[in-house]
Amino acid sequence: MKNNKTLSKLNSYIAGNRKYLVLVIISALLANIFMLVAPYISGRAIDFIKGENNVDFPMVAKFIGILFAVYVLNALFTWGMTVFTNALSNHSIEKMRKDAFGKISKLPLKFFDGHSHGDIISRLTNDIDAVSEGLLQGITQLFSGIVTVVGSLVLMFLLDWRITLCVIVITIICIFVSKAIATNSGKMFRLQAQTIGELNGYVSETVGNLKVVKAFGYEDKSSEVFGEINARLYDCGQKAQFYSSLVNPTTRYINNLAYISVGVLGGLAALAGHLSVGIISSFLIYATQFARPINDMTSILTQLQSAQAAAARIFALGEIEPETPDEDRPEIEVKNGEVTFKDVDFSYNKDKELIKDLNIVAKPGQRVAIVGPTGAGKTTIVNLLMNFYGVDNGTIFVDGQSIDSVQRDSLRKNFGMVLQDTWLFAGTVKENIAYGKEGATDEEIINAAKAASAHGFIKRLPNGYDTMITEDGGNLSSGQKQLLTIARAMLSDPKILILDEATSNVDTMTEQRIQKAFLKMMEGRTSFIIAHRLSTIREADLILVMDKGRIIEQGTHNELLAKNGFYTKLYNS
């Protein structure tokens, strides 16, 4: 049932390119018709060779000329079939990859919490490549095989129905044997695709955090874990290839029995005068053509099964519940930046409550700092405010409007975020800063960089703002990467600012420059500051102290110190 659903979705992508599909069908049909005509013509030519001194050379030459033209046409339409099949496959895969990436971008964050990045990347790369390879061969083989089998069967029946029945019986045995082997190999290929995703996830995770691995001397243990996953991949790969390797030789052996039967029965018919030598020759070729598609099908069956397993992983993304559609909701226009959390409850896991009965009021332009130990729920508040996750109970308001009643994109455009984990993409410095505002001018980009104290180091780069940054900013220091993300946020000119551990990766001197820039940036904007380093939030208008998902203290820095409570312990620790 699941396989049928996967095939149905694959067919929907193929059917979406009807022009190429029709051209594939026409070219494949004509190529196979000419291929089916050829054995009959060669048989007729042989029948005009009756003995050493009894050869009708004009007729033989005539049929050889016709045969030459037939093979030329067959080659021409076979080439056309390949070209159109490639076009059909490439267009289908392009749309499939686009749909898969679009689906991923609409999935809620909780999906990514439960899946490694490597597994997701594997679905968009390895799995789609496997489907592409399967489609490239599968479509042509399937249609051509059907035409060849049906055409050869009809022509064999016209030549001699008794020998044809013998060929059919042996072929049926061949099909059942192939199916039995394919069932086992299919299971292994599905397991192989799953294990490849797991391996990619582990490699991505390890390489991305190699400094941490080395710092803790975890190289040997990391290699052990990799070796264990790799061993499982080897095991299922070996089993899949073992079963699949049985298919081709087994079917060829059975089909050789068919050729022997045709030869023996045809020879007896020729001695009895029922068939000519030319007809027997044609029959042997037709028997070969009849069996070849079945042999070809079984030889690529492993690839088709691999493609089907890969397609199932891709289409599984479509079955995951996306974020609730919000196109019919109004857009939000934030003017003041007032934020209110009213009786908010939330948990990532229903069995473990994280935030309970949370109430916060951030007035327009107010700087609100949120502090607390790890796991207190500080970053979760940001996730809820951005509507990355929906609350279990309660309501969050921005300028008096519930964030659940407005379009998410319009809400998020009003926020500027600077996070502890920087994200830069492969491109120029200018392009990375401009990510904060579509259509930004060079002047705006430079002003944002100056405000973020990034202009100085940018000018010292080899090509200034046109310097290429490697993936994830690998050719920049942690502090430089953070400054660029700050410049990006400043360029977006947000109504509400979120700083989540924003200065944790910079040195003290750089932190001081950034703090000055932040103070200027926060003027007139509602700002949320999340930090473990309490020295960064002294100037906040309101400090919320959280523990176990609840606000246990609130006030200014001096007010909280005067209470000599939980905040004082955090500050002095």
C-alpha cells in the first residue's frame, strides 16, 4: 500500500511533463517497431539462400538494404528516446527537489529538533539523485520492455504457437524467481537509504563541531561511532547487493533454457517441413528480444528499488504536518512595539512542562533582559515570540494583536535577531549584510557596518565589502562573524530587537564596542536581551529572572541586587 502511494506520487511528477512523456512514448514505440521488424526481414533474406549454388542474390541484397534502413531508423528513434527521457527525468527531478526544499522551509521547528541536518540534506541530495537515476533508466526500460515483449510475443505466435508456449512457460518461471529475490533486496535497499541518512547526519554534526571534538579528545570515540554506523551500512549494502546480484545470472540461466528449447523444437519442425531455416532464425531472435526486457528489468530492479526507497523518504516530508496556513490572516503593522505574554503555558514535550503561567509586559521602547540558569526557558520565550512554536495555553500580543491571528511572515519582519550561533552563507561580505534588507543600497550597508563596529575590519579584508566569505564564515574569526550578523540586524531597522547571547563569542574590547552600538540601536525600540554574562544587561529597564519556566524575580539591576535573592546569586557566581 505504501509502495503504491510512493509510485502514485512519482507518476504525478512524470505526468506533469506531458510533452516529454508523449515524445518518449512515440520515439520508444517507433524504435521498438523497427527493432521488431528487423528479425523477420533477416529471416526472409536467409530463406533466399537455399544452397551452395542456389542463392537469389538480388533478393538477398534487397532485404539487406531494407534491413540497413530499418536499423538506421531504429538507432535514430532510440537516440530520440534517450534525449526525451533525460529531459523528462531532469524536469521531474527539478520540480521534486524544488517541492522538497519548499516543504522543508514550511515545516515547524519541532521537525528539525527530531532530525539531524545530515539526514535532511541526504533526502535533498542522495535520495533525489537515486530517484533521478531510477527514472532515467526505469521509464525507458518499462515502456520499451512492454512494447518489445508484446510485439515479440505476437510475432512468435504468428510464426509457431507451440514453440511460443514453451518460451512463455520458461519466462513465467523466470519472473517468479526474480520477484522472490527482489523482495529480499528491496528490504535491504530501504534499510540502506535510512542508514546513509544517519551516517550523513553524524558526519555533518562531527565536521561542523570538529574543534569541540578535538578539544575534548573525542577523536577516537567519534571514529568508533562512525565505524559502527559505517559497519551497519556495509552490512545492509552487502546483503542488498548479494540478493540483487543473484537476479541477473539466475534469469539468464533460465532464459538460456528457452533458447535451447527453441533451437531443438525449431530444428524438429524444420526437419518435418513445418518451418523454414529463415523462420527459425527469426524465431530465435524474437525469443531473445522477448527475454531481453525481462533480463534488463531484473538487472535494474535493484536500482529501481533503491529509487523507490529514496522516493519514500522524500515524500515522507509531505506527510508531516506543516505550520498552520495563515494566508487568510491579516498582516500586522507594528508601530509601537508593545509585547505582552498573558498566562502562557508551553512544553516541547507534552510529558515535560517547560513554561507555566508566564506573564510579561514589555512597554514600547523598553529594554527587557531575561536571565536565568541553563534550561530556565529564556530562549524559548524568543521562539514563542517569533511564533516558531505555538503556545499550549495563553496568548502573546504585539501592539495588542494576537500573534496567532496575523501572518507569521509579516510578524517576523518586524523583528531583528542577533543570536549566539552566527549564520553566514557563501558569498561576499556585502551580500551577507544585505540579507537583512532586500534591495539595500551600498550606503545603507556601509552605515549598518559602521554602526556595528564592523566597518574597520571589513576594510582591512583583501577586497573589502566584496571579499568572498566561505560557507558559514570559515575564513573569519568568531568575533568578526558576530559583527557581520549584528550589521545585518541593524540594516533591517526592526521595530523589536532580540539579542540572544549576542556578545558571547567576542573579546572584551569588541564587546564594549558592540554594547555601545547596541545602546544606540535599542533607542526607541522594544528590545529583549538574553544573556548568561550578566555584565551585558546592567542598563536594561527591566530584568526578568527565570527559573524552571517561571519568572521568580523582576526589576532593575540595582533593585534586584537590593533584594539579595536569586539574581544576586547569579550575579556573584
